[in-house]
Amino acid sequence: MILFAHSFFLAQDAKQREKMKPYAPLSTLLAAALVRRAGREVVLFDATFEAGPQAFIVALERLRPSGVVLMEDNFNFLTKMCTAVRRESALAMVRAARARGCRVAVNGPDAADHPELYLEAGAQVVVLGEGEEAVAETVACWERGEDPDAVAGLVLLGEDGRTQRTAPRRAMQNLDRLPPPAWDLVDVAAYRTAWTRAHGRFSWNIATSRGCPYACNWCAKPTFGRRYTVRSPGDVVREMARLKAEIAPDHLWFTDDILGLDVDWICDFADGVVAAGAAIPFSMQSRVNLMTERAVAALAAAGAREVWLGVETGSQKILDAMDKAATIEAARTATRVLKAHGVKACWFIQLGYPGETWEDLLATRDLIRQEGPQEVGVSVAYPLPGTTFHDRVAAQLGGQRNWKDTGDLAMLFQGTYDSAFYRKVRDVLHREVDTGRWDDAAWTVLEAQAVLHRSPAPSTLAVEA
Ligand code: SF4
């Protein structure tokens, strides 16, 4: 028996507990479905509603699996940012499985970035990248009593105790070949209850694509890479029809970095959804340059209710420094087109990118005031390993390399201002958007306080870049 698991315990993340928007671990369910299709018995430890790693130990003792696959949900953006507490949980789970004689495979961005940590904790393999096929091949090797060293896309410990990599694995090209996620392994009722109690509706997740071809220099793509591989519109519509019949969510969250890179794909998808009667109101992410009139009209017809856009800032200088390949003008246009079609325009805003001045912060505030996004998600620049941005600020990174939890909002490098100041700016921006009232007095206070919160040696890298 193979026990699949992931390490995201809602109980350990105060911000996410408060938000209460849990999603089933999609990557884990896809890999479990693939292994099961090969005829193997699979079970799931779904950490989401459990208290902590101790519950995993109880599951190990009860189930006594021969192998454990700790597979993080690569489709969940929370997974990209490995918090300190999450890493501790994952390593504790690896150690516990190993101590009970299980073979252990791990997949996820943190394991890909720091394979030695997981191998030293007792994992036999770290599976790089998207993982499903490599996990299935690894499990097949275990069952045959073979070492998986001929499986592409792994990191293992060699006989000399040093890490070694197997041949690189090509990303999956035909995603339609994957089985449907093994939804039967999760407690759907628990997710339904959590959502409906907190929000009065039940949301479920679905993915149509992997990767993103853009190159925003702070954005990590440890799993899917700089590419765009997409399922056929028909395959996605079939999954939506099954979801309607088997899970019956009130709402869908498309996990894609970009839902619909190509407008013809979007139109085919929308036509298919309408023809199959498979529409479920949904939220999605895209880019400002892709929200054309034709794309938005089709998305609205398919059920789009809310589109999240990485607007990031009101300063073109900062957008350019981020290599965002976007303009402030395009953000304005996209927002207006969405609103004209009755779709909520929601913005991701990023504070504290190197070189951002007080005037740039005011430009961000003013853009929000002028265009009126219906919701904003405000964060600070976060140096994710493997990004150009991380390399640029690497020399400034101190002892804290990860946020404690997803609500931390700590500046991990020398921004223009300190963490406390950006938290105040975040709170004022949120308040203005949530209430629809501009709070000039709060900005006057912030301006007066700014000098006290200035970093001793703020990075000006964005300007130099
Ligand atoms: S468009 Fe989004 S997903 Fe793509 S590189 Fe930029 S931030 Fe990352």
C-alpha cells in the first residue's frame, strides 16, 4: 500500500485559517490516481484539517504502508512559498515514515530547492518538477524491489552519501493522458462544510495548464517552469461536467497562473462549457495584456465571475524593473473591460520591490483609487529561490529566509522601508478598497512615519537594473 500525503496543516497557519479557503491537494490526487491506475493500492493522508504531524504518525501506525509519497500541491500558490513551519512538518513526516521502515519519496518546491534536507531526513528520492509520472515510475520500482536510479527527474543519495541527480525529465506534453484526480480519497464533506460555514458557498479547484511563459523576475517556477502546456478544452469541459455531477461545488477556482494564454483556446473552452451545460461560476488568474474584449466576453460566458491580475504597482518604473512585460495603461484597460462584462477585477499588489520610493507607493495608491479594483491582495516582495530577484538580493538575506506563516509579510532583504511600515501600508490599502473610502489622513500619518521606518541601506537594484 502506498500512502500519499502533503504537509499543509491549516491549523498551523493563522492567516489561512482565518481566510478558510481550503482546497483539496490537486497534485497529490493526480499522482495518486496515476499510481492507482497502474493497479496499486493507494490511500491519502490529507493534512488540511489535521492538527499536525502527530496525526500523520497515527495514520502510519494504523495503515502500515510500504511506501510514502509526500507530494505537495504544486497547483496551490501557497505551496510555492515554503514557510518555516511547513518545512518542519514535512521533515517530521519524512522522519516518521522512515523510522517505520517505509520507502519515502518527496515532491514539492522546497524539496526541489533543498533536496539534501529531505534526503538527510530519510527520503530516498526527491522528485523534481511536476512529479506525477516520476512518482508512478518510482513506486513501480519499489514494487519490483529495484532502486529507482534509472527514473528520470530524481535526486537521490549516492553510495558516497552525496546527492546525485538522475537524467533530466521532459515535462509532460499531453496532459489529457492523466486520469481525473482521485477525488474519492478526500473528505469532500469536510471541505464543503469548511467553505459553506465561512463563506456560504463551496469552492473546488481545477487546473487546465502548467507553467507560464512570461519572465517576471521575482516569480519562481520551480515545478512547472517557463513553458505553457495546456489540456484540450474538451478535456477540461469533461472534468467540469464530472465535477458538477460528483462534487457539486458552487464555485470553481482555476489554479492556473494564466487561464487561457490563447484567445482561441478560451473561445473553444467557453463554447464547450456552454454546449455541455457545465458552467460553474469561477475565479481565475490572468495577465493584464490578455484581458482583451474577445477573451473576457468568452470567459464571462463560461462562468467567470472574478479575475485576479498581477497589477503589482502603479509605477511603470517598478513594473519595468520586475521585467513584468506589462504597462499601467494595460492594467487600466483590462480592469475596465472586466467590469464592463460584469466580472470582478481583482489585483495582486506587491510592495517593497527594490528601488520603490514613497512616490511609487503613492502611484500605487492612486492607481487603485482611480480604477477601483473590487478586491486587492497586498504582499511584499519575497525573494523566492531560483529567481533573478533572489540572486540580486542574496547578499542581503539574513537569518530569516522564509516567512513563519503566510501572514508574516516580513521583508527578507533591505527594502526602502521595514516590515512594520509595509504592514501599515497594506492595512490602509486594504481598508480603502474594502470600504470604498479614501483615507487621506492615514496617508499623512504614513508619510510622517516613513522616515522612521527607512532601512539603513535600502537596495536600489531596481533602478540600477
Ligand atoms: S505572469 Fe504571473 S506566473 Fe507568469 S512569470 Fe509573471 S508573475 Fe509569474
